[in-house]
Amino acid sequence: MTPHSSYTPEFLRFVAAGSLRYARCSACGRVLSFAQRLCSQHPRAALEWLPASGKARLHSFAVYRIAYGAALTPPYAVAVVELEEGPRLTSALTDPDSLRPRVGSALTACFEPSGRLVFSAVSDAAMLNPPTHSD
């Protein structure tokens, strides 16, 4: 379990290790959003970090056609995705022009060779046979 003061570094440590996780209050089991640092009902409680399934839905997005950073090659999409477990986070979508994102679309998390967390569209066939995750 993790004290709330180390929320962001802990999340980034998991991402750097290629693991998508979300936080839950150890006292009541409430899943925290990625914007929260502590449980509103138990602010002194430690956080438990649980593996996420990697399944998500597209909540909102924007496609950028201008580079706003040296590492960003347009076009690229920035999205708010809602994990199957509940919390929402901001991430990148892969190949935004061919994806033609739609709010509500099924997505899956993946890590690029560089270690960057991104989400990609799930095909209808993949939704019928979802991958299994083991931890």
C-alpha cells in the first residue's frame, strides 16, 4: 500500500515498468480517479494499486495537426479514456487519422517500445475474444 503523498510518482513508476494500475482506498475500497490524491472519506488511508484490465472507452478527444512539442509528430490525438474499472485518464490514441475516433468506442491500453502508454481501437472481432490478462 502507498501513502497518498506518493500517488503521481507511484503511478508513473508502474507505467515505466509497463504496468497500468489504478488506486483504491485501503479503508473502504473506493476507486480513486487519477486526479484524486486521497480518498475523500478516509484521507489518511493508504492506497492500494491494482492492475487494470487495459479495457477502456473513449470519453473525449482532440486531434492535433500542429506539433506542440518536439516529440509530438502531427497528427496525434490526445484523449480522455475511462478505464473499465472506472477512473478516467488522459493519454494518447494511436494512429488518429485511421482510427477516426468516436466517443464511446472500445479501446485497449498498450505500451509503445519507448514505454509510452497509449490506447488503440478495439476491433469488433477483438471485442468478441478479449485478451486475458494475468498478474
